[in-house]
Amino acid sequence: MPKLILMDHDGAIDDLLSQLLVLTMPDTELIGITVTPADCYIEPALESTYKLLQLMGKESVPLGRGDYYGINAFPNEWRARPEIINALPMLINLPKSPDPYTYLSAPDLIIDRLSSATETVTILMTGPCSNLVLALEEVPELKDKIKEIVWMAGAFRVHGNVQTFQHDGTAEWNVFWDPISSQKLVSYELPLTLIPLDVTNHVPVTRKFLSTLATQIDYKLSNLTGQLWALTLDTIPSYHYTYFMWDILATSYLALPEKFTTEIVKANVSTRPPNAGQTYLDDNGYTVKIATDVNPAHFYEYILTHFKR
Ligand code: AGV
Ligand code: CA
């Protein structure tokens, strides 16, 4: 039996790269994708999502439209990127995607996919967790259908990546977008594995990686992913603008869990300024698994080999 995966992403470049990674993993069946309007605008992001499905001959995977908007919006320059993606040479001429307003809402799709699954499901989240929390609040017994949740989120023993007003910089963006839902998710004590900045900080998108990827562009996916990654290097490389392999690393955890160092901790999430969205260790908190380290060479090699197709 293939491993069943339900993915929720938020339309950023590494979210779409993660979708490609999941779509090409062996022994894995993607049973649905929901999109959160966080690091994207929803319509172009659903279009990119659908186009990548078409490219891989998987347009039968159902999509769900996130209609819930979190508490702390992402910067608009980041959200606008999927428009560029839809114009890339390998995507621009693909058949038009369906009207996004014909899709089920994201929580409804999550409910549908979990209820009809015959095995337990692994949920991969590469954006905020609001859609999942909305679904579980509506049908709490669906928690039993979840095998594991893998979520790119949080920052425990390192600085966060949120830099804005009324904030002390301790939070990671996916948690900060909706601190209330994040706190709820952690409090459920489901089998939850976080891939936080503590580990993603080890894997920036480097020119060396892109240069190696470029030597294999005769492979369709090396060509397309090379173009997508190139779009992430549009800013001056200071920490706050360095693009990391955030979501790709979380996604590769599905295939390479043994390459990660993990730790079971007690933790909680702040829901108020000045540290709203901070994930912090707390003896009186809730049990979660966090990844703390990975071998970067193994990871980059896995990605380079994987996209030779
Ligand atoms: O905090 C990391 C999350 C990941 O899910 N996102 C980007 C990844 O998709 C937010 C984010 C932090 N810094 C960013 C982000 C940046 N410089 N550009 C775009 N998004
Ligand atoms: Ca993301």
C-alpha cells in the first residue's frame, strides 16, 4: 500500500517545489492539496498548483481553496510571486485551470479526504495550519485518521524570521500568520513533527547548488526547478532575505526521516505581542517532536538526484 499524503501549502516558490517533490516520491499517493492564502494570493497560487499537477499528469488530485485569512498578513511582494511562476515557459501554455471558485473550501476537502481514506494519512503542511485546525474543530474524530503531521514551522533555539512592528523577532512566519490556530494544533498532542528554523537554517538555497542543478537541465524537472529556485535569489543575501530550503526540507523528511536528528520536547505557542507566534520550550507545555539537525550534503544530494527526471 502506498503512503497516503494530504498536503496543505501556501503557494510560495518552495511550496510549489515541495509539491513537485511529493508528486514524484515513490510509494506515495497524494490524495489532495489544499492551499492557504498566506505567502500567496489564492487565485494564481491555485493556478500554479494545478499547472504542476498537469505537468506530472496528476490533474485528478483534488484541490481545496483556503478562504480563511490569518491574523498577521505576509508582505505583498512575497505573495505576488506565483504570478511569475505561471508565466514560466514550461507552464504558460498548459491548459487553463478550472475556476478556483468551483473547488471545495480547504477545510471541507480535508474533511472529505480524511473521512474517505481507508488507511491513516500523513499530513504535510508547508504554510500555516489554519485549514487543518478548522477541519478538526468541525469534525474532531478525524484526528484518529491522522498518522503523522509534518509541519514546516517554528523556531526554538534560534531567532525567528518575522521582522515587523509590535514584534520581537522570535517567531517563524507560518506560526505568526495564525498564532491562535498554531497554539490549538500544538495543544491537540497529535503525532506532530515540526521542521523549524533550527534545522532549515542549515540549508540555504546556494549558488553552488543551483550551479550543479544547471548541469542536469536536460532533465525536465531539473530545468523547471532550477528556474523556480533562481526566482528566489531576488534579494540581497542578509539573513532576513536569504531563501532557505524551508518547505523542501520538511517535505524531504517524508522520504529521509533517518537523516534528521529529532527530539521530543514539551512546547507551547505564544498568541500575544510582543512574541505572537513564538514556539518555545516549556515544561508545562505539550509534547511535540522537533527536528534539530540534518546532514546538508545528504539533503542537497537527495534533491539533485531526485529531480533527474
Ligand atoms: O518561514 C518560512 C516559510 C516557508 O513555508 N515562508 C517561506 C516558506 O515557504 C515564509 C517566509 C520567510 N521568509 C520569506 C518567506 C522570504 N524571504 N520570502 C518568502 N517567504
Ligand atoms: Ca510555505
